[in-house]
Amino acid sequence: MITRNILNSKSLGRLCTTLLVLVALVSVSCSDDDDSGMQGAAYFKIEDNPTGIVTGVKGVSKTYTVRSNRPWQIVAKENVDWVKAFPAEGEDDGIFKFTVKENNTFDTRSVNFAFIVDGKEEPVLFRVDQEANVPFILLPNAEDGIAIASAGGNVDIAIKANVDWNYTVENADWLSEIEVTETKITLLASKNTGEERIAKLIVSAPGYPDLTKEVSITQSSGNVILEEKFDWLNYGSTIFYTTTGETRMDSWTPDEMARGWNSTVSEEAGGQKVVYARTGFLKLGKTGYGGDLISPALSALTEPTNVRVTFKAVPYKTKGGAEDDNILKVNVIGPGVTSVNSLTIDNWPDYDADHECTAIWLKEESTYEFIITGATAETQLRFLGGDFNLVGVGKGKNRIFLDDITVKIID
């Protein structure tokens, strides 16, 4: 039997139509592949439509939100190092930040940034303008002066300036220069065996006769062998109940640790030194664990000596008014006997009257003292908030703030 396949004109037309549809589908599929998944017309927009930044000498950091469906880049029109965008590129929606550094020059400065979207530059540029600075010399905390113990030692004076400068010191036969850098003067103070003495350091700019800054340097009388104000610490807040930014001694810088203050590693607290730096003062302890503060040795002593220790302390109270236990134990490491083993710190802060917690340090009731009999050059002071392990003890918290520790010979 013979089978014949015969296509009439009608069947042939249907076949051609089917083939054309398939070709069209393949074409659409290829077109979609070429677009790499991007649908619709390209667009790029920064929310709120900013066109630039105008900032003062201190600089600024601003964050922006991008809405886009294409890859984009942020490109400076000239090479500058005082402002940058980060990240400088992205895909689709995203966030970037412009950071403008402080301007220490006497010139205004400007730069334009272009946005490159899918390889094409947007028509509107983003402009950053910054004001010019003026000549300045800054001596941080100069109004408070610089205090030095009678034992002498190195004195660091921090300087920030945008001009060439030099310095002189009046009444300074007891001070000598160790090092001068662009940001610091380091002097050496000799031991004082007499009355309190004061020198005045003056920093001036040769090109600007009216631009001068000065700071007083005061050395205690010869019977003060340790004087510590902790003004070299600058962490966190002055407000006692605000713990953000306070820094545990384990994380202090090498320069800060070189000051000679230390703390016992508390095994109960997981191997931590439970002492926290604040803005010019310290906090001992945390919830469940006490911390101790250990002083440098009283190296200025040449024989067994009786000394008076004075210091300022404030007990911890929460913002809501809850009070910690408030026992401060005192003793010595090395020779000597303390007149008391502990003190009750009961000058509670009043947050309504003293919100910033600064006035309380000036009150007479914030100053405490004890005597050490037979102290020597090997003697170290130790202050401990309650005990090392406070879990299940009293309120379980015995945080104490400390500042202004002075040791003075009394006979």
C-alpha cells in the first residue's frame, strides 16, 4: 500500500503562520536576554532632589537615597581629597554618603560631582561648596590650666593650629623642652621641693601678631607627691546614668595606660578590668561586679612617710532614682596601713538640679580622705567598689565614680 502526504494550499498557510509565531517568540526571548533583566526605561533619582551641599569650615556628612533601575557611579570632576562619596557606585536603589572634611585652609573650595547612570552622565551636576577658614590656634582645655604633681615628670600640651607657631614660657626655670611636634609640646618638670609654682606658656603666630593663646602650668608644693585629675580621659558622657561611649580600661590607648593607673583583672567578670573612663573621671564596677583602681607607686618618697589621700567620689544612681550600694573599700599594695578600710559614699546626685552632673564634683561633701601610715616609694593606692563579685550581695551593684586623687605628705 502506498501512502501519499499531500499538502494543499490551506494546510501550507497554517504551517507558515505557526512558524512565524515561533520566530516572534524567539525574538522576544532574545531581546529580554539582551536587557539583562532590566525592564522599562532607565531612570535615576535622588530623593528630595538635592543639587549640592554648602557647608562651613567644620565639614559635614550627609546621606542620600537613590532610586534607580540601572548601575550608577558618583565621579568627581576633579581630583580632591577633602570630600568623598561612599559608596561611589551601586546598582538599582541604594544609599550613599558625602563626607566633607574640616577646612583648615584660608581658601573657599568647591567641586562638582557627576552621576553616571548605565554608562551615561546625568545632565545635572552635584556641587559641594565649603567656606574658608581663618587663622587659628587652639589649646584644648586651656581655661582649666595644667596641674603637675610636685614629683615632676612630663607635661603634654596639645595644640591645634592652621598657622606656623612658636612658643615661650614665662617663669619656667623648672621646665625644659623634651619634644615639639605640629600638634603637641612636651616639657619636663623638675621635682618641686618648695612652694607651689606657676609658669605661663604662650603660643603665638609670627605672621599674625594678634593671634596668641596661653595656658597656666601649676606645680604643687613639695609635699604633694601624687595629683591626678584624669583630664586626659575623654570618653562618654558627664551624665552618670548615660553609659554610651564609656570605655573599659582593657580598651584604653597605650598612652593612657602609660599614665600608670591600673586595675585587677577580674576573673569573676570574665577576665575584665572593670574600670571605665568617662569625661575626666572614672567609674568603678558594673552590674554584678565591682572594679578596683590601682594608682602608680608613690615613687617620690625616699623613706617611710605618713601621707593624706584626698579624692572625690559620687555613688551611682539611675535616672529613675534607684540607688546602688555605696561602699568604697580602700587599702594599699605594698608598705603602709590605711586609717580606714572602707568609706560610705553618700553624696547622692540630684539629676533635676544638676542634669549634666558637673556641679556635684564642686561640692564639699564630694571630697573624702584617709591616712596612710608608713607609705614608701613602693606603695600603691587601691580603691574597690564593694567587692569583686557582687552577684547575690546586697543590691548586686556598687558602682562608684572617682576623680581628683591627691596624696600629700603630712609629716
